[in-house]
Amino acid sequence: MIERQQHIKTATLRTFVCKICGKNTIASKTGPLAKTCSICKNQKKLCECGICGEETKPGKRFINGHNGRKRTTEEKRKSAEKCWESRRKSGRVHHSEETKHKLRELYLLRISEQGVPMQGKRHSLETKRKMSLAKLGKTTWNKGIPLSDNTKEKLRIANLGKKASPETRKKISKGMKGAWKIYGPAVMSPTLSYSKQEVKVTPKMEQLGYKATWNHPFFVVGKDRTRVPDFINIETKEIIEIFGTYWHRDRILPKGKRHETPEEYINWYKDNGYTCIVLWENEVENYLLENIIMESV
């Protein structure tokens, strides 16, 4: 009888392995098995993230939210890929229309109660500095990754037929006016195209009273377009355009376009109150030589 009672007692004993110290520990008779023994549970230890250096709660390995800090970037990437792969296999890559509708309703409810975050607000200089330091040296996730054809097509369709309102156009126009005076050619000149020939002859042109627009920005605004001449004498309203023998040769451009002839240039400037002289690049040296000699005489 005594042996039978001992056998029953030993049969009801439950044990588990502590996940911290690894020792076999006797568990309680009822209830789910514990994961840590009483000694390890009450023992204070540092967070295993290895960054914060703070003490965790009894029986915890990490402070709440610090578990991900221990993983490397490669481990996080693999984890994300694994998650997306499982979603693809189960067909849960995107939210259903019903879920999207619920999320939208919750978002609109939150906006109606709390308002749009940061609406009418601006980050302080200190906050901007902190944000800048946090992203310093980090590259964006999509750097070097070209857009897929599918994404390009979606963007094209989304922006198809969209036009800026008259109010927006007025704001853009107001912002661009006087940009040359504010920012100077160092910023604005990348939007222009000029040749080596223009840069080479600039000193001699300045002797004749002409300014190079690549260095001294100037626009001539007409009814149908706006031009940037190569050289201009603002006092006499005289303009010099230099035509390259390669780029301005008689040829058909894409979409049936063509280069304008010297006569068309001269007539356009004449209609807008300027006198224009068109020089081919092989005529520039002779023109400068003759006019500089005449000026000296």
C-alpha cells in the first residue's frame, strides 16, 4: 500500500527546463508549465539588446520594444522577405476592399476627433537638427532601384489629364520671377545649355560691350516663347547668336521638328524690339577680329 502511494506521488510530479539557466525544475501540480524557475524569475539582469544597459523586469530578457535591436540589418531583411513570402503564398499580399474601407473609416474618424497631425505646424530647428542627425549617413531604401514598368504605368494613369489650377500657376510664376537675381547663374545656369565656343569668346565679346547670358542671365519674352540669347548689349538692344555647324545643320529632328533658320531667329527678335546677328562658329573669329580692330581705331 505504501509503495503504491509513493508511485502515485512520483507520477504526478511535473518538471520543465528553465529557459535562462537550463536546469530541470519541478513545476506546480496544476496549471500551465512555467518557462523560468523562481530563482531566475526574481533575479535582476540587464537587457539583452546590448545597447540601453538598463535592468529588465524579473523574468524578462528584454525591455519592451528592445528585442528588435539585437537583430542585424541582414536578419531584419530576411525576416521581412520571409513574412512577404508567406503572405504571397496565402494570397494576402494586399488588403481586401472591405479591410481598406474599414481602415479608411477609422482614419476619417480619427481626423474628425483629433485633426490632421502637423497641420498648420512646423518642426522646430532643434527637431530638424535631430532628424537630420538620425538620417546622417543612411541611404534611402529605394536608392538605385528603378521603378518597374507596372509602377510607371500606374503613375502615368494617376497623373493623366491633371493640370495645375490657375491659382497654383500664379504662385509658381510669382516664385520664379526674379529667380536669376536671387540665386544667380551658379544655381540657375544648369537649366541652360551653352557651348564651349560661347565661353571661349566671352572675353572678346565683353570688349565689344556684349554680355554672355550664361554668366549674366537674360531672357527675351515673346508672345509665343521665351528665348535666352547667347550675347546681348542691353543698351543698344543688340543680340548675337552663335550657330554651331553640327547642331544647327539642316536636319530633321525627332517628332518632325527642325532647327529654326537664321532668318527666323532675326525676324523673331525684330518683332520683340531687338536687332539680331547670327554668326556660324567658323565666322566668329573673323567677326571679332574685324570689330575689335575697328573699335581700337
